[in-house]
Amino acid sequence: MANWTGGCLCGAVRYECEGDPASVGICECTRCQRNSGSAFLIGVIWPKENVTIKGDLKTYEAFVHGPDKGLYRHFCPECGSSVSITLDRYPEIRSMLGGTLDERVKVKPTFGVWHSDGQEWMRFPEDMELHADYPEGTFG
């Protein structure tokens, strides 16, 4: 098991993740489309204690599904790159954004959530498990 590394666009934020990810998935919800500026966001999941971040991050907090269900988008205050997501729903994990990894070619999503919000023109591999919403335990 090799460590994975990554960072923001300007290099002010760098991170290292110990071992292989627990899972890799995509999210097609409208918020992740806006956050990523694309048709979906790639989440590469590690246990929170396996991720070390160097540099300062700012956090955008959203409580779309209630006051105790926060979703926190962490980004570089210098270049604005989205780097990570944490959730009250799964406090033990940290989702690193796939495009921020140094070796992006290693990222192979196996599932997707909020496919019901996805772009109609988007096509995924036939063996990828796509969920219309966000089933319990999907990323956690």
C-alpha cells in the first residue's frame, strides 16, 4: 500500500493519504456540479485519521438536510481549489477531490450518487453502480 499525495492548484495546500482509499465514487447532485464546475465531483474516501493536510483551508458549510447534517467543503483560500469534503453524516471519513490527486490516473470510481440530478448526455461504464439518490452507507 503506497501513500497517495495531492494538493491545490497553487501549491499552498498539500496533503498525504496513508494507504489505499476505502472507496471512490462520484456525486452528480446539483451542489457538487456547481462546486466542481463540471457534470460531477469525484470523491476519494479515506479514514479521517489517514489524511494529513499541510497548509490552510477555508471551509464552506452547508446544512441542506437539517441543522445536524452539515456538509463542509474545504478549499484553498489562495487559489480557490476545492480539496476536501467532510460530513456530519460520516464523521470518520474525509473525501479528497479526485482532481486534486497527483496521480489522478489511479482514480477509478466504482459507484455514483444522485444520478437523478445528472446530466442526460453523461455516460458511465456499465459496471458502475449508479444510485438515484444517496443511500445510507454509500461513502461511509
